[in-house]
Amino acid sequence: MSKDNKVSSKLKKLIFSSIVFHCLMVASSGWAEVNEIDSDFDGKIDQWQHVGSNGNVEKIEHDSNADGKVDQVDFYGKNKQVIRVEFDRNSDGKMDHHQIYSEAGKLVQVEKSSKFNDLFDWKETYGADEKLSQVEIDQDQNRKPDTWQFYNEQEKLIRVERDSTGNGKVDQWSVFSSGETLNHSAFDTTDDGKPDQWQYLDSSKNLTKVEYDTNKDGKADRWEHFNSSGKLDKVELDRNFDGKVDMTQKK
């Protein structure tokens, strides 16, 4: 056998061994094949399609900014619809944004790490029409939500609830007008789960009135009124708690 034939034979064996090794690696990873694609024809692979044994694409990885690292992963369900998408928004090699879809391909939930610190502290919930309905936020980064934002059918903010003490109970409630302007807020100052103070604002966000429930019967019995300059103008009292003002103090 000539020298060239021996080299050719060795190369064939090496190539065959590499193919067998590659197939074993693919089989062990659970994918029947991986298609490498240059989607923008710049000479660089930027998409990897993972195909299952049934011939369906089960996962697609993307390198959207051509830095050689995967920054988006699409997962597909049995009906060939995207069921989950993960993003690396700051290109640090870690997925920090997840989008969850229904079997019909509708967006139902978004989870993200707002501070890019591996802690998913922000969760958005969407209705059947893919409109934002609620947002949960973990502002103090203790892995428990402490702020809840609620939206109407037009995706306008209508209410915010907050746990300001971190004890797992809501103690602040804010209500917004149709223009997403804060109308009034209620506070639980005694940690019993019930509001006992209400603050009202005008369209310019100036304080106009504060109501207090001093005896914790669920009804206001003290009213403080403020003028257009924000100064206390008068105080009304219900001293016998019958729901009627029986004393007014002018300031």
C-alpha cells in the first residue's frame, strides 16, 4: 500500500470515528440532530435548531448580536408552537428574561431579573387576549413579591397594593383614575390587615384630604382638609363614632 493510500485510510478512519462520536454525543443529549444556520449570511453561525427523534424542532438557540454566545432560546411544544422563550438581555451569558406561552401560542406570563443579578424579581401576567393584567414585583429582593400592580382591559394601571413591612401582608392600597393618575391611597398603620387611613389627591397630585379611622371600626371618624396650597384648612371629627361630624376645627 502506498504512503498516500495509508494516509487516506487513516483519515477515513479518523473521520468515521469523529462522526460516530458526534452521533453518540447528539444521542446522549436527547437530540436527533442539530442544524447550524447562518441566518443573515455573514459567514457566522448564529442559529442552532435542535430536532427531536420525531423530526420536530424542539429548541432553537439564537446569537442575535453576533458575539458568539447564545442570547435567546425558543422552546417548542408537541403542537409545534413556541411554549417558552428565554433571553439574555445584557449579554452576560445568563438568561434573565423568560416568556411563557399557552398551547395556543398566546403569551401568558413574563418573568425577568430586573437588576440582572440572577434573581427573578418581576412577573407579568397576561389575560386570554395577551393584555397585561397584573405585575408582581419583589422590590426588597427577598424572593417574595411585595408589590402588586393591577391593570384594566386597556392595560391601564388601576390599582397598586404593597407590603411595606415585608411581613407578607398588604398594608398599602393605591387607586388610580382612568388617566393612570393617583386618586387616593389607603394605609394599614396598625398591621391588622385593614386600612385605617386614606389620603386623597387632586389631578395635580396635591393632597386635598386625609381620613382616619381612630377606633378601628372600619369607618372614618376624623377628616383633615387641605387648601390649594397644601396647608391644613380644617379638621372634622366624629367624637361619638355615629358616622356624623359633630365638631369642626378651623385652622
